[in-house]
Amino acid sequence: MSDASEKLKDAQRRIGTLAKASPELFGGFARVSKVAATSGTFTAAQKELLAVAIAVSKGCEDCILYHVDAALRHGAKEAELVEALEVAVEMGGGPAVMYGAKALEIMRALQ
């Protein structure tokens, strides 16, 4: 199992711990997440790539792991991720470059 896979499992475990500690809060967040990720005008993969770009610009490595994994499960390709990262870097500057590089590394490790 890759380091990215281990980190993803750790993040999922932490989310599960919070969900058990605060089920009402997490239930609401889970409903918001489900609506946000459901295909509409954008496909589910495109929405996950948007989430990756936001996670990169915010500097949240666990979010990057989670949403890159989801994007892959919905059929996103590396070239699509790179385009989303280009927008994230435009909007996020230097820190987004660093987290964008992490996102690309994570996608390659999770494939």
C-alpha cells in the first residue's frame, strides 16, 4: 500500500472518529457533501476536481487526499487534474503550487 493510501486511510479514520463523537453535526455535513458531489451540470468527477482545486488553494492535505481519491473513483484523468491545478495555482499563488504538486503526487500514488 502506498504512503498516500495510508494517509487517506488515516484521514478516513479521523473523519469516522469525529462522526461518532458528533453524529448530528456529521450527518448534516454528510448531507451537504452528498448534494455537492451529485452530478448535475458538472459530472461528479468534475465536482471532485473542483474540490481538489479548492483544497489545494486552502492548503488542506487531507482534503486533497479525500477528493483526489473520489475524483479517481468517478473516472477523472490526470490531465483533468492538472487543468484544475492550473486554476488553483492561478488563484492561490505559491502555496497552491506546493499543494498542487502534492495533489498530482497523490493521484499518481493512488492509481
